[in-house]
Amino acid sequence: MNIIVTDCDSYIRLLVDGRVDTNTSPQLQQAILNAFQKNKNVVVDFLNVSVISSAGLRALLIGQKTATSKGGSMKLTNVSTTVKKVLDMSGFSSILVIE
């Protein structure tokens, strides 16, 4: 998995490329936490993500909790149908902001 970080002034954009699974979720979690150190608003772009595991969901949950504690926001964009189904089935669609 690769993550491209872009500072867009009012938010940090993380473009995620690859699978978000047990092996790669620590990298996503760290990227999200690093982004929140620079800005209170983070957009996680899942344009090139086809699979997410429970470990990936945990990374997103930690990101959401960090956003709440900082009075900021975390949004997911370009979520594929497959990933959206996982988010729906796990109940994460009601926790996360998905655009």
C-alpha cells in the first residue's frame, strides 16, 4: 500500500493506493495520526482501495476518534462499492463521514 499526503491548506488529503489489511493498516493508522498533527481536518481518499479488513476498520475508527478529540473532521472519499459494503455491514457507515 502507498499513501500520498497532500496539504490542501484547510485539510490534509491522504490518497491511499492498495489493500488496507492486517499488514498495511498500521501504515494507514500512522499516516492518519500524522495528518492530524498538522491539521484538524483530514480527507482519506480511497480511490484506489479495493479491499479493507477489520484491521483497516480499526485504523479508521482511531482516526475518527482523533478527529472528534481535536474538534476536527475525517472524511472518506471515493469509496468503492466493495469497501462501502464492508463499512455498511460493520456499522461504520453510521460512524464515519463518507462522501
